[in-house]
Amino acid sequence: MRGNDETVLAQTLDWLRQGRRVALLTVLGTYGASPRPPGALAAIRDDGMICGSVSGGCVEDDLRREIAGGGVFGAGPAAWVRSFGVSVEERQRYRLPCGNSLRVAVETAPDPAQLAQLLEAVRAQRCLWRRVAFPDGAARLTADGPSGVFAEDAGGFSVLHGPHWRLLIIGAAELGRYLAQIALTLDYAVTVCDPREEYRLDWSLAGAPLSAEMPDDLVLAFGCDERTAVVAVTHDPKLDDLALMEALKLPCHYVGALGSATTTLKRKARLAEHFGLTPAELDRLHGPVGLAIGSRTPAEIAVSIAADLIASRRAGLAGAEAMRQACA
């Protein structure tokens, strides 16, 4: 299970090492509904092979035709912008959703050594900014960058690559495994916590390290912030409550726990009585965890939790953007 960054970077490097020419594509801006956010990556090989997407399929065929055959390589700027849907005719032609328009940066000479360094960081669950200048395509990697995960100005664009979000899962049983796999594809840096030896012995999910610490200790050491989610799925209050009593006091964007509505009421009463959590802190608990989609199996419940995580972080990003605009 890999996110967009790792998949596209790995394939681009593989093609470049084979001696192929590759155009690296980055979504710069979308207007209206769009399946791909600014900063999303794709790559097109000189014969039209593609990895990733920039529009969910609306404009990829045109980009493949423009890049296939190698006519764009060395024929102009190393980084240029292709716009789609700027007129009514184009929006109808490309069938862009909801009257959308789209801008894509096309890099025709990406540096393999730099991409390898970036891929190594992504695989190590570290974030790096990549700044690309117009029109020479000069790129550099930095640990720090603008606020948010993407920025563009007259001189170029900056993208934060790597896991933008972190997820701490309490419980390494079947549900925890399914949720960890899905979360990795959503660009979460996933850590799983389970002090029970019987659930740790056969843990082998790459990219999701397993900790044997007690849940409360790990939550406190995790440095939870607004881009952190904590989900307790052991169904054992001796473990789940330890994580929740600390996580609900911290600025996590999502804190959830497995259990029925009745179980959740009893849990909140325990957390208030024994750990002194306030009504405002208890109101932050997502329980029963996940969206109400009628899920029953562990895999279905994992899907419902992942969907709720997406809803929570989108709401948080929308609120942050509204606050930035109000303060501008």
C-alpha cells in the first residue's frame, strides 16, 4: 500500500534509470470540483505510459499525446504550465466536472538524484518541501516551507511531499491491520500500538511500525497536533481508555473508539469519573467510530473509519482556510 507521492516518484525513477525520458506533472490549481488536489503528482513516459493522474482521466489523454514521442523534451522551458478548461468550449471538450478548470506544471528534466532523495524521505515517513522555479525547472529540497502543503507564486511552486497526516491506531488485531493499510494510501504516517504479545508476534505490515508501549505513554510521547488522529480499536477498555484519556486533551483532528452507542455512553462516564475529562473534551470523541454506512465486518468498519477521517481533515482544512482569508 503506497500513497501518490511514493508511487509516482518510484515509477519516475525506475523509468529514468532505464534511460527513458519522463515528464513529471504537478497539479497547480483547480477551480470547481476536482478529484486531484494541488500538489498531486503524475508522470508520463516518452512513449505515453502514465503513472498517477492529474484530473481523474479528463485531460490525461491530451497530455499523453503531447508528451509521447519526446517532442517536448529539450524543445522549450524545463518547466512550463498547461491549462485546461479556460473556456466554455474546453470545459465541454474535456468534460471537466462542475465547470472546473485545471492548471498543471510539466517538468521535462527532473533530477533523478533529487527524486531519489525525496523518495527516501517519503519512505521514511519524513516530509520535505520541493521548490520548482519557472521557467528553468531548477528544483531544490528543503525541510521548511510555506504554511499548508502547497504554494505558488510568479517564480514557481512549492509542494510538501510525504505523509502530511499521522495516525496512531490502538490495536493490532484484524481491524487495526485493515485500517492501517487504507490509511497508508491516504498519506497518513501510521503507527500501531498494542502491548499484547499475542497480537504483535505476526505483525508485518510495511510502513506501519508497531509499538509495545502502553497506549497512554505512547500518546503523550507522540506529540499529537492538529494533523494527528488517534483511533482505539482493541475493544478492551483497559487499553482503549488509556489512549483516550490523554488524546482527548490534545489538539488531535480526530479521536475515535470502537464500540456501540451504549458502550460509548459508558466509556464517557468512566472517562469523566475516573480521569476527570470535561464535557467539552468528551464531546470530541467519535464514538461509535466511523461513518454510519451499515458496516459489519472488520474491513467494512475500517472503510467507515477511513471515510470519517477524510471528512474530519477536510473540515479542518476548510476551517483553517476560512480563518486565513478572514485574517488577510
